[in-house]
Amino acid sequence: MTWDAAKSKFTRFKPFDDPLYRDLLELVFTHIREYFIVIDRDFIYEIGVLYLSIAAQAMIASLKNRFQEE
């Protein structure tokens, strides 16, 4: 299965609110399809960058909510 085929199957269920989660899934999906168990420095870096982006957005949303409450 290609990424486009997999993406079309899971996007109809709308599992993610944030497109970064879809990007993270795409990265893992394509890496597993191409290399299966090879985890190299570039893969860890790409996963880390996406994870930090997701975490930063969550923290910003939390701060925004906290400031709106005050």
C-alpha cells in the first residue's frame, strides 16, 4: 500500500485535529515501508522535529487558554 492509499483510508475517519500528527504518521509509514527496521539519525531527527512542533503547539494552546481565563 502506498502512502496516498493509506492516507485516503484513514482521513475519512478524521483521527487527527492537527495536521502535524498526519505528518508524523506519514513519516513513520513511509520509513517503515522503505527501510522497515532501520532507524537512523535522520529518522530520529525528523520524528523529533515533528514531536517538538506538536508539543510546542499544545503548550501555546494551554497558555492561551490560561491567559483567557484570567
